[in-house]
Amino acid sequence: MRQELESQLGRIANWLHVSFKKNILNTFDRVLEDDEEVDDVLEGFYRGNRIAASGSGAPGILCITTKRVMFLLNGKSSTAAETIEFDDLLLVEAKKSNSSIKISLQHSAGTSVLTSTKPSTLTRTFLDHLKARVGDDLVLEDASIAAEEANRPRSDEERLANLNFLHNEARKIIRSVNQYKQFNNEPAFLQQMIDDLFYLTFACVGKDDPPDEGKLFIAMVFMYLRQRLIPDRELVLDVFRYDSLPLHHRREILAYWHIFYNEIQKMRSVTASSLKSLQYLHLYDRRQDSSHFDKMAAAFFTYAQCVIKADGTVNREGPQKLQQIRKLIYGDQEQVSASEEKKEARKTVRIAEQEQEETLEEVMESINGLIGMARVKQQIATFVNVIKVHSERERRGLPVTPFSKHAVFYGPPGTGKTTIARYLGRVYKCLGLLQKGHMVETDRAGLVAGYVGQTAIQVDEVVTEALDGVLFIDEAYSLSPRGAGKDFGQEAIDTLLKRMEDYRDRLVVIVAGYPDEMNDFIHSNPGLQSRFSRYFYFDHYTPEELLRIFDIFASNASFNLTAPARRELLAIMSLFYKKRDKGFGNGRFVRNLFEKTVEKQANRISSITPLTDQILCSITKYDIPTREDFHH
């Protein structure tokens, strides 16, 4: 625990300037909760409610943690810390005098004041971290603080802290990319991701000569990812052996810059409108209900910010360039149209069966861990009990009644129907009803051809792919549209019904769509009625459940929400939930909301420097889209 705390504090630039570190560490050991981390610290003289002193105040440090603000005395680890909960803060004002900066914290119990004589850059960083936790509207600072900071040269300690930050971020980028070495059994995927990083770097620096810090950061990332270009392999290993940058290797790293600069400039001839690896992950996530795109898009954007702000400054073009980078990373994914998805619908639609054997208890635990869907979870549990009793009666030679494994999923879009279909296949496999339990997803475009005789062939191909698993047909009612008259969709239905009979022990079919349309579809054909007797209804998620889904998106992309941001988010979700109609997107709505939030956060922090993990990962209430943002 102590080692983790020291490592965490070592990444905070302001910690370098703190006195009596040993006693402060002892106090942290005593007062921090198990899941509480320190965001930033600022040394100064403090006057508060419980800690009062003559003159300027008692010496110590003001701390921002993931849960609260607190003050710790220098040299007195046994003294209780004075704490202020974020929700109790009413206003924070920072004013500059000739030799110090005074930070006044107005809260429900009174006013506390920290007087700091440290450089204004330390105060600015501290205030940015506090804004990330409580919102910009509660933190007001004197314009002279920002003016002094803009013109002040960086100290050696600050430059060292910045280099260690860049080293730490380079390690994170490398770790994130390396997770995709064998992704989806695509041997060339890792190389595509590295090529995309080169292209992203060119988008950041163009033909310009970056500052040394930028060269160092870029070289650190690529010397590991493209080790074949570096003759000294031991250097590569030594650079990332420690938690901080080994300064004696700095010149050696920079010596390789020209190699990577040549690779970057080769991207001038590439006419790419998107990053192919991210586009692939985006389509993969849509089909497999995963979140790889969120993780890597966040990593790519963090990389771009580090490149552009590597020396701790942002030039006039910086914010605009970052907006263009954000659009390059996220823009194409937000504009994937339904027609493009249908065009790709017949590619890689199979969701592979589990490589490792899993028990029924493990699958049911995963199902019960999903957000919402209480009624569906209960229906699955009941069905499992029915199968168990049926199997036991069969084992004892007692009479059994036949049951249908096929199912109808009713419900609006974005409510987890595809996810449950995938889990149901795994349940069937654990119960011995299917050999593989994989899922093949399709729709009308995947079953119905445009010419006589081809539809039956197309249905046969899809069924063959789904044998020993689940065939999931989304918007199944489109196979028999109202008022369509003679349509090739009927041929698809007839062929499917025959194959369901031919392979009754090897195929499970799940049809899904809107309730009214699915009800008409099932009752339009006696064959469908007889084979589909198990119905699952998926209701809209509540605003609280939508917020939990957002939390998953945010966590996957390493974002943290402030308390005001959560309140703002719940308010906008409640507004749209109250006005929901048949097409309310539920999970898809949350996805759209998350992407707009990331966009607003990127615009807000584009001009902030120096970078810190807290700034990169914090979502404040000003990042939450308003109702008007959805009409643009």
C-alpha cells in the first residue's frame, strides 16, 4: 500500500515541491480510505475551522483526492486532517498578491484559506484538478495568475516532472497497443494499428520540427513498437524498465528520432480519411457487443494530446488541430450509416464459441451481472429449471413433454436483445442442448436475395453457419412486411421453417424486433406459431440504468465523472426518457451521449497545459451534452 502511494504521488508534479514528505506519507497512510487516491497537492499556510493559527496560518499541504479536499499539517502525522466534501464546497476563489496566491474555500461549515508562495504554475495545475472534480463554475481565479504562468520559464523540476509524465504515458500507449497483437486472429492487425499511429503523428506534427519533448515522446513509443528499426535492443528494454524516464538515455533516444521522422513523413502520400484499425474495432464492437473501440480511441486521442502539448505549452493552432484529430479518431465512426452496416452484414457475423469451457453457474452469473432486464433474467432462470427437471425425468425414464428452444425477443432497440441471445446460446451449450453455442446474427438483407431461387440458397448458407448454435434474426418482421404482396421474404420463411424441422436438435432460432410488428409476424404464419412458443420481453432502461451503462462506457475509456457531471447526466437522461417514443435508442442513445460527451471534453481541455492524467480523464458537468446538442 505504502509503495503504491509513493508511486502515485511521484507522478504528481506538485509533490516534488512538498516539504516533510515522510511525515505527510505517514498521515496519508492513516487518513486515506482504501479506494481513495490523491489527485494533486499544494503546499502553503492554512487557516480553517479545526486548524487555526496566528499570522498566515499553519504550514502543510492542501490535497485533492478522488473523494474530497483535505489539509494535512507538515511534521505532525498524528494530527487529524481537516476535510471538506466536494458536495459541501460552495465557492473557491484564487487571488494573486505580490508574493503569494491565496485560495479561499467557502463551504457549508465556513471559509478556509490556503496561502501559497509556490510558483503560479503549481497553483494553476492544482486549480485545474479541482475544477475537474467540482466543475468550473465553483472555481474562480484571478486573471493575473494565468498571465504570469504564460510568461514564466519552466524550472528544472517542472521539466523533469513533465518528462516523467510523458514516459508514463508512452508506457500506457505501448501497453494498450500490445493487447491487440493477435486480435481476432488477424495477424496484420497490430501492424495496421502501428501504421495508424504513424498517420496520427503526421496529422499532429506535419512537416514541422517538434520540440525535443515531443521527439522524445514519439521516439519512446515507436522504439518499442518498431523494435526492428532499433539495433540496440537492450536500450529499448532499459528505457521502460523503471517508472520514470532514465535521463542518461535521453540523448540516445533522441538520436533515433530521424528514423521515426522518416516513417512519419511517408504518411504524406497516404490519402486516409479514417484510421483503419479503429474503424475495424468499431464494426467489431457493434457485432460482438464489446468495447475495444472506446479503449483504443481514448488511447489514440491521449497520444495526440501528448504529442501536441509535449513541451507543456499550446500554440495558437493547438486547440484547432486537436479538434481535427478528434474528428479523425471519432468522426467516421459516428457517421457509419445503416446502409453501410447492412453492406457489411454478411461479413464476420459469427460470434465464436467460448475457447475455454465454462459452467452454467458462470454463465448465469454473467447474465445476472447485466444492467436491468430483471424479467428476462427471471425467465431464463425459470427455463433453466425446466430443462433440468426435463432432463432428470428423461434420465429416469419418466414421461416428458416436448418443449421449444426457439424464442421471440420483443422490445425496443438498444435493450440488450443481441447480448441475451449470445448468452442464451452459451446456456444451451452448458445444458447439453447445443454442441457449440456460438451465435450467427443476420437480418432480411442476409436471408433474402433479389432473384428467384437464390433466397433458399442464401438461407441454407446462413443456417449451415449457425448449426450447433443460435441463429439470431433481427427485425425478423421485415421478412413478411405488411402489404408487400408476393415477396421473396416468404420464400426465406418457408426455407427457414423447413431447416428448423430438419435440424431441430442442432439449431436454435431467435427472432427479434418491435413488439407489435413481431406479434403480427408470428401470427401471420401457422408454422411460426407452432415453433415459437417462448417469448422474452425487453423493456426500456430506466434513467438510473442508462447512467450505469454510461459508467461502463466511461470506465472502458478511462474517464471519471465528477459528482456535478453525474447529476447533469442523469438530468439529460431523465429528460429523454420521459419523452421516449417507440424508437428511443436506450443503449444506443447512451452510446451517442457518450460520444458527444467525449467531443465536448476534448474541446474544453484542448488549450489546457500542462497535461495530467486527471485532466485527460475527468468529465465535468460542462462536458455533458444539452438537449440542444442533439439537434445540431
